[in-house]
Amino acid sequence: MTRFNPALPAVLAACCLLVQGSVLAADLILADQFEPSCGVLAFTEDFPSDGPNWPAPWQELANSAAVADVSGGMGRMQPQVSGYSLGRLYADVATRDVEVRFVMVLEDATAQGVGFYVRQNGGHLNQTFPTGEGYAVFVEGSFRGMPGVGVWREEDGHEIQIAHSGAAAPAPTSGVPFRVRFRVHQLNATQTLLQAKIWPDAAAEPVAWQVSAVNNQPSLQGATGGIAVDSWNSATAGSLSAHTLIDQIEIEPLCNPIRARGAVQTISESFQFTEGPLWRGDHLLFTDIPANAILRLDPPAAISSFRMPSDQANGLALNSDGLLLAAEHASRRISLTDPGGSVQTLVEFYQGLRYNSPNDLAVADDGDLYFTDPDYGLANPGLRELAFNGLFRVDGAGAVSAEWEGTVGVNQPNGVALSPDQSIVYVTDTQAGNLLAWDRQGDGSLTSPRVLASGLPTPDGMCVDDHGNVYVATWGNGIEIYSRDGARWGSIAIPRAASNCAFGGPGRSTLYVSAHEGLYSVFMPVPGSPY
């Protein structure tokens, strides 16, 4: 059935941000907040009743020449043959930053295609006034030699391909249901990111997006509009018998974490190589590895020494008792600072062999500690005792297990973080340029390893917000931000190569970023997770 959320207005509410301090000149602060009711389905359609027309609010646009009905619990469309055989149905459902999901069937994949538009202005090609505008995902068979999925825009009534999946996506097969997922959101005031994937309904959804592209068409930036479905056929003469079928439509407004963020503020650039930011109560702890120091920031900019020497501490965390843990390169251990301030060894051996150079760590509520152990901190390769670069778990009883054994020369596990519900463990593999994820089981063990994102430019540490978005510090693009399931939101440019991040401050709404020589802060509209 059709379900429309009336709380979703056509125009987004605006807010104002006042940001003071040193800012990165290239930053753009967007004035608008999240879509109202973001994360809640705004519209669904599952065509419960057969009939001669699609149910309201669907309507055929003027001059679209489509035959549309509901049969067998699916919406059917069939364009009338013309020089460009394309029919369009429109629904006045407000969209801007949204994810669209639907099921489609091509009765004749050799000749048909389906398009689904968002930010659509109610026009149909150049057959109406105003002419058509919007962003679309387009799925087609083999008739143009481009089977798979593509992202398109309609500009002044002309359909223009932005990017196509090529062989990364399966070709639709006649009569076989396929699922489509399509995301559109603003990266900044002048750019929109489009991502899409398609897969057989009977198969598992692929993790990776099969097509991803940025578009800067001015008339579509920040625009709101309705939704539209196109049915296309390669026939330009005669009559048609084949239909395209659509079902299980869902429109979900996205909670875009980078819209309405603040400007990047410089706290200090007087360090050598900062790492390990950790919010603790009312202050931030962080490390300067070459300086052999753990430092303290009392906001906004008062910096003092917390521990020196630090044994070249890198990542920091708090255990379930609130005591400070540190991953130390020089000592090749995880240390614990007791309530009296003395530093003790928590773990330094796995099966009698010393770790390479513990790098980053995360602690679950049940006491399980996860830490990465690349070989970056080894003074020379001859000091290596373990035959792998690993991800380790220390359970509440102190037992250590290797959850992942990365290949030396191929993998360098680096940053580690937990999802807010602690069901997922994220790890960056710096050498491979990947963001990895595992499902965390009840006993703390990890299963279902997968690559959430690839091609990251030297990914390092990371942090997670309360919506489950993952913020990856990279040496190339600043902070790269991904959704829980690997959809890319965009990036935040940082003046120096970013090394790690943490949320802190009032309401955990300040993103602190450590970097080569620098420490920075950014106001974020989504508060952060302590994990």
C-alpha cells in the first residue's frame, strides 16, 4: 500500500551556526539541518490492490504517454511507442537527501529500462513546461550495450548519464525480480553524491556500491522535488506487449552527518605527530608519538603534559572501570594506568611472543578489549616475533585471541572502533587502503569479515557517531565519512594529514582530529559515540 509521512515537508528547516576561531578557508558551512524525520520511511508503496491505475499520489505527467496499471500486486508500466518511447509517473513526495529502495522486473530485458527519479520537478523531458529536472537511477538490459545500473540527471528536459556500473553490476534478466538501492545526498553547497547498486532478489545484497559519482549541476544542488518512475523501451514503431514492473518502493530521508557541520578550527600546530584522541570527562587526552608524550587539552586551547615519557604511546582508551589504557610502540604492550597513577602492563605477549607495536584500541562495555598490532613501531624488522600483523581481543578474564591475522607486506591493521550498539568492529587496513568490518558475537569473537570501503588514501584511526557513521582519518582526504553499511557521505578537509579522531565536549558534539603536527576541532550535528 501507499504510505506517506506528512511530517516530511517540501522545504527543509534552516538553522544558523556561529563558528569562531581559525577556520580552513575551503570549508563550506551549509545552513540547513537534517531532513525532518530522517531515518524514518517517508513513503512506501507495495501495490496491494490490482486495478486500472496506480494509486494516489501517483499521476501520469502531461505528454508522458504511459499505460499504467496494477496487476499481480505490482505496478506495471508500458510506454506508448513514439520516437522516444518513454512513459513517466510522478508522485508529489518531497525528496532531497534520500535513499530509494524498490523491486523491479523487466518482462523483456533486451529492450527495456527502468528509471527512478528524486528531486524531480514534475516535468517530462522537453514535452512539458517546465521541462524535466531531477536525479535518477537507471537500470536497463542489453539493448544499448550497457546492462547494469547507472546514475543520471535530467537537465532542461534532456536525460544525461553521469556514471555507469559497467561489469560491476549484474545484467537484468527477463522476468527475474531485481532489487535496486539508490542514494542521493549533498556533499556541500555545490556537489551531490549519487550511489547505486542492483542485485537479484533471490541473492544477498552486495556490500559495495556498484556505481558512485559526484555531480555539480547547479539547478539540482540543494533542490527538493518529487519522485518519478520511468518505463523505457527501445521500440520506435509498431506496438508493445512487454511491461516493466515495480514493487516494494521505500523512500527514506537520510540523516546526513556533514550537512550543517561547523568549520574546521585549529587548536594548535606545534606538535610532531599527534594521535590517540580520547575524551575523558571534561578534557581531551592525546598522544604525540615522536615527542614520547601523552598530552592533555582543556578546551578551548590549554595544553599540558599528562605523562612523559609515554613509551611512544599511540592509541588511548578507557577500560570498563574508567582507567586509562595505552597502546605503546616502544614497550610493545598495552599499558594500564592505575588509580594511583602508576603504569602497569596489561598485555605484552601472544602465545609467548611479543607484539609488533600495538597501535589502536577499543573497549566494549563487557570489558572486551580489541587492539591492532601492525609493525610500524618496530625499530627494525629483526625485532619481529609474530608472523603476522594482527587484530587481537583480550576478554574480561585476560585471555588473548587473534581475531585476524593480516599478511605481512599486504595488511597493516591500524585504527579500530566499535559501532554504538557494539555489534560491529571496524578496522582500517592502512596498507590495503580498506575499511573493514566484522560482526561481533555474544562471546566477543568476530565473524563475517568484509570490506566496507576500499581505495582510501592511507586510512589511519577512526571514530563513530551515534548514528553509526564511521569517520576515518586519512593522510590524503582528511576525514572520510561512511554510513554503517559503507555508503560514503563525503569528507572533511583537514590542514595536515589526519591520523585519528574522537568526539567530545558538551553533548559529544565536537569532533577532535589529531594529525601530523596538528590538533583540530569541528562542530558536528550528530553527536559521537565513546566507542
